[in-house]
Amino acid sequence: MAASVRTTCPYCGVGCGVIATPDGEGGAAIEGDADHPSNFGRLCSKGAALGETIGLETRLLHPMMDGRRVSWDAALDHIAAGFRRVIAEHGPDAIAIYLSGQLLTEDYYIANKLMKGFIGSANVDTNSRLCMASSVAGHKRVFGSDTVPGCYEDLDEGDLFVLVGSNAAWCHPVLYQRMVAAQEKRAARLVNIDPRATATSETASLQLSLAPGQDGTLFSGLLVYLAENGHLDHAFIAAHTEGFGAALACAKEIAPNLSAISLRTRLPPEDIRRFYELWATTERVVTLYSQGVNQSAQGTDKVAAILNCHLATGRIGRAGMGPFSLTGQPNAMGGREVGGLANQLAAHMAFSPEEIDRVRRFWNAPNMAQHEGLKAVDLFDAVDQGRIKALWIMGTNPAVSLPRADKVAQALRKLDLCVISENVVSNDTVRAALEYPADAVLLPASAWGEKDGTVTNSERRISRQRAFLPPAGEARQDWWAIGEVAKRLGFSGFDYANAAAIFAEHAALSAFENEGTRDFDLSGLAHVSADDYDSMTPVQWPCRKERPATQRLFADGGFFTSSGKARFQEIAPPQLADVPSVTWPLLLNTGRVRDQWHTMTRTGLSPRLASHIAEPFIAVHPLDAVAAGLCDGGLAEVSNEHGHALLRVAVTAAQERGGVFAPIHWNAETAGAARIGSLVHSLVDPWSGQPDAKATPVNVRARVMARAGFIVARKRFALPGDTFWAWQAIEGGFAAVIETNEPDAVFQDLLRKRGEAEEVSLSDISRGIYRMAQIKANRLDTALFLAKRREAPHWSLVQKAFAAKALDTLTRKLLLSGRSLDGMIDEGPNVCACFGVPRDRIVRAIEEGASSLAAIQSKLKAGTNCGSCLPELKRLLVIHQKTQALALT
């Protein structure tokens, strides 16, 4: 094996350190870095499975134009010529770049520099607009800067954790386990504020299932409670803030008394009172918020309402206390640092005349943008309207993730030039771009494991992401591709030898004419050498010359407003989410599941991660299910004016009445009609431009298919018309449980068109049975089994045959028998993805005497790594205990 390399996980904003050890065959062994201060060796299920997602099967390996392979020079020349033509005919604002929180800071920096400094347009935005923009806007309104004031050590020292709109047990499990440890060691308490009951709810001291959109009401009421019960820090308010009186008067109008708060939030008065008392009487309180706050039409006001409470009590910037934004992507914060958002310039500067001039002089920029650009939703509307003629998309899949995703896909077909930098050869965005535009260019981007640069996590900690694999095919760093186009456009200042040179320039800009007036300051790293950069250890900003790193900010004021004081905010009265109509009677809430990431281009390749939740689903309250005629495990069509989806039904009392929940991950590559973004409306927060993905009106109705079964194949492909399907990774390929109304002949034709193969089939029309297998080079390549729905077989029937390198004579004879070839049975979904422990194995262990969590962990290892499965393990124990108790009565 090659030498191990310290790098950083490419998933969420926790920024876990990873040690990768290449195996010499294109793969790598992955383990947590015990020395990294973000995770101290812990990895979540996704991070632990990174080794399963490294491969070339789905990679884009060469530049392509209009579906044909070309050289890098030809592709870059073509892009530069296209940009030059669009600028000449329509002006610089007809060009846009759409970036990703999964890019490295150096990539982000060069894209921002090219667009805003040299092309002269601020139409460069990022998919971080979909997850963190309201947090950014809230910070800037209150602090005068986009500053997260706390650090992860506050989770070790806090006595009360208030999670708002955050299922941290699944989405940020490494940080969540630090809170759980504080509960166990120091009796810290946890309040979970979320319309849904989630895995996080199961360890909460108090679950507040408030009405959607009413966070601002709840925290306005808290501010009033603090003021009326003597819990204000008058000295801090007087010395370091302004606007308190107006903010308090506004809060009193929104939340005049407990009855009014209870009516609007739909929370019992006693629960509200208990929460307020806990918050008021616990000094060390950390309020952590995520997408349930940010992805809202009033997300920025929600953030401000939370910050108001911390300022009013002086609980900010000190150990174990403060507001904390949990970032969704690995480098959402790094993108914000370099101006990746359309309303920012680099180094946390904005579009004031003074700041525009400062950046212009530093870059020696000839065409500095003079005003903010288009935010993500408006940007793609401009594409649809023909105002954007050329678009460069990097490392993101907007035809899945943006609101009204079907409209986004259609808009891409109207471009004169569409450039996509990707590391996968196909996704929904690539497919849409290739269908119609006059010019579509695909550039092979380096993937995680090949990329070299930096990322910044939720606590302002900059870590190195290092390469430990050679580039696949002709893949190149994104910053290099941007720089090459810039040089072809005749611009100087883009000739970088390596990522270290870009980082040094980025750090120097942060220090330029700063003198402590801006929060983002890397002056201590402005002269970093290539060797220093290569060996850089994780460091938090501000990182000034005189102070190497800063853990916490604002304990003694020092805010970045013009007065140096934090500004309390008056918020708009929180609006009830769109009142459901007869046509659209339910509100759709979207989010993540435990073991998948974004649009599954990486996690969808891991068999371990696929097993926990293998299908796209919709969670529905039992009473709403009855009203809509839905049954648990059945199918439902979800629709509104923007789109539709076909999903598996999960009936659960954890879901609030009047609302439904569906995950964001599945797309046209991985499932049929499961692209949830196609349903999400385009309502955005007026301050941040962030879309509301938590309360879209929809209709839900039952769908019944005639037959069901499964298909296994070496590669994924779309299944025919009136069929529910969702691919999950298995050893050697993919499997899908399917339901369909399509005739056998349609499937037969589809499989035959996929290439020459030896074919065997079995059909019994009277029993509704159809089975077909394709064999290539004496290896099972594809198998399709269909039966009447109530007799649906599972793909585990052919698991042994599919895994075999060659089929023996007996296996060939029994292949279509409908019997398991080795006695293997489906053990249910993986509960512990880290160690691949399925549900039924855990149940058997409990029945055989593993009657405690510690016993299960000792016997199966389940729950001993990231801990995200612990709530489910505890639930299985409780179920067993209840079953035993009933048996004894």
C-alpha cells in the first residue's frame, strides 16, 4: 500500500478529518483522523463508506462537445470563443456561473475573480444559496458580518442544546454525538424544535413539534419572557448592541402572551413555558439551527430572532454558549469567504463603492462588477427567459436540486452555450444540457481523492483536502480550467503554479486594507509557501499575524457594523405557511435521510449506504393517510402545478398532521419520477433569496400497480413508463424493487436493446408471473422477476447467482425457479451502515439475550462508530421489551 494521506471528508459542513490509504489498485482504505479537531477520529456512515464510492464506472474521463470526445485545448478554446461572442452581442451580464459548496476554496476564488473582476458580471452564485444564504443574511443584519461566533468545543461545554430545524442525529451525527456525550456525562439537556419527530427527538429532553414557519413566533416570545422575568444582560446590551427597545416592542406584538404563542405555534402552553424557563435559567446554552430555519420564506428573520435572544442575555462568544449555524455542505463557508454568492465580493466584502474599488485595485481588475448579480432562482429564471445566454455549471446538479426542477431542466435547453464541469458522465443536468442546446461542453473535473485545496467547516476551521489518487482519465482541477479560459479571453493574473499560490492570494486579499475592520482575516497565512501549504494543519479564522487563530468572537463586543455594535432586529410577523386548498391540501417538507447525500452521485454507489432506506418515500400522518386513501407500504402520486412524483408511502405518527415529508436525493438517474425538486415552489426569503423548501402545497393520492417484483443489473438504466422503481447499489451492480402496469413485452424489448446476451425466460400468464435473465460471458448480467403484487419476490433470490464470477450448471437450471439459490433471506434494511448490520440480525440478537444497548454493541458492533443508528437500536429494544410485557399479561 502507498503512504497514508490526511485529507477532509467531502460531505457535510462538520469537516471531519480523514486518513486515506491507497491500495494501489485505484481504491483506498478510509478511517477517521484521530488528530483532527473536528471529529477526533469519528466518521459518520457516509464518511466511513467513502472507499466504496471511489471508482471509474460513472466518471467523465475526457472533455466532450456535443456528445463527442475532444481535446482540452479544443474545449477551452470553444468556451472562450463562446464567452467572447456572448459578451460582444449581449454584454457581460448574459454570462453566468453556478457553483457548488463541494468545490474547493481555490476553485471558488478563481471563478469569482474571473466573473466579478474581469468579465464584469456578478452573475456567479452557488448551490449554497439553497442551504445557507439565510444564515449569511441573518449574521450580516445582526453582526455586520457573516460570522459564526462559536466553535465545536461549545458542544462539549454547553448545558442546554436547542436544535431548531435540524435532524442532527442523521445530518450532523458526529457533532450530535458530542451533545449526547454531554447529556450522559454532565446531564446536559437537549430541546428539539421541529414540526416532525425525528431521530434527534429520541434523545431530546423536550420535543417541540411547532407549526411550520413559526420559529420566529417562538423566539419572539422567548425574548419577551427574558425581558419580563429579569433575565437580560443589561450591561452587554448597553455596551455592545443597539436597537433593543424596538426589537422588544416588535416581539411583544408578535408574541404578546403565552396563549397567543400557543395558538400560532400549536404547542401546549406548558411546553412553551418549560422551554422558556430552561433557556432563561441555563447560562451555557447553544442554539443550533440548520435547514429547517434557513430553507424558509422568512428564514433570515428566524435567524435574527434566535440571535436577538443570545444578544439580550450576553450569551455569545463564551465557552458553551452562543448561536450556531450548522452548515450543510463541506465548503459552503469557504465559498462565502471568496464571494461565491452573487451579492458578495471576495473576503467578505460587499458591493459598496469603497469595497468594489478595493477589490479592483488588489486584483488589478479591468472590468469590475458594479452591482450584485442574480441569485440562484432568479438566475435560472433569466436562463429560461433568454437573458442568460452562456452558463457554466460546476460540481452541482440544479436540474434536481433547484425549485421547479423540471423548469430548470427545460431552461438549460435554451442556452447558446452550456458548460458543465463534472466528474460523472451523466446526471439529470448533463442529460438536459445535451438534449437541445446549440453548444454543450462537458469538462472532466477531478473528484474527491484527486483534488487538492482547502475547505472551511461550520466553526470557521480551514482544513486541507489532499489528493491521494491520480486524476481519472484527463480530469483536471476546476481552478485550472477556469484559469485557462481566463487566459484565452486575454486576461492576466490567472497563471497559478498550484493551489497554494491561489490560497496565498486569497489570504492576502483578506488582509488587504483590513486592519481588523473585517471579520475574515487570514493575514497570518498570506505568505504561506507551497511547502507550508502542503503541511498545513487545520486552523480557524480570523487568523491574524498577531493572533494565530481565534476560537470564539463577540464576547466583548467588537462587531463589524459601522458602530461596532450588534443590531437587534425587528422581524416581520411570522406568516402561517400557505394555507392548504382543496386542490393542494397538504404541505410538502423536504430534507435528507441518514445515509444519502444530495443527488446520490457518490453515496448511490455504496451498497452499505443503500440498504438503510432503499426507496424514495413520502411520510404521512395516519389520519392524513386515511383521508387520502393511502396505506403503509403502498404507492402515492404527489403532485402540484410544478410537477409530480411517485413515492413509497410511510405512514407514521412522527409526521405532523397536514404535512408530508419526502427526501431530496432520488433523481432520474436513480429512480422513476422521484425528483422532489420538481415539486418545490419558487417562494424565496426577501433578504437572502433562499428558496422555501419546507412548505410547498401538494396533493397526494394513492396509486395501485398490478404487479411487482425486482430487477438486478450491472449498470443502472431507466425502466419503462408506468413503473415505480428505484435503484440501490448491491455487490457487483444494482437492484430495484419495482411495481408496474407495463406488459411483459415492454420489459423484454428494453432488456434486449441493451446488447447481445444469452437469454432465458419463464412466463405464466394465468399466475401473472414473468421471469427473464440475461447471461454474458457465463455471468448473470440482468434478471427480472415479476408476479402479482401480493406475491412479489425480492432480489435476494438471485443474490448468489449475481455475485458469482461464473454460473455453474445447477445454478443455471435453478436461476428462474423462484427459490433462493443458497437459503439466503432478506434480513431487512441496514440499521448500522458503518458495519453493515441489518435490522433482523439485531432483532435476533435481542431475542437471544442482548437486552441492552451495550450488549448489542458488544455482540454486533452496531452503533460503535458514528452513533447515527443509536436511536433506532434503542427503539428496537423498546419494541422487544413491550412485546415481552404483552406476552406476560
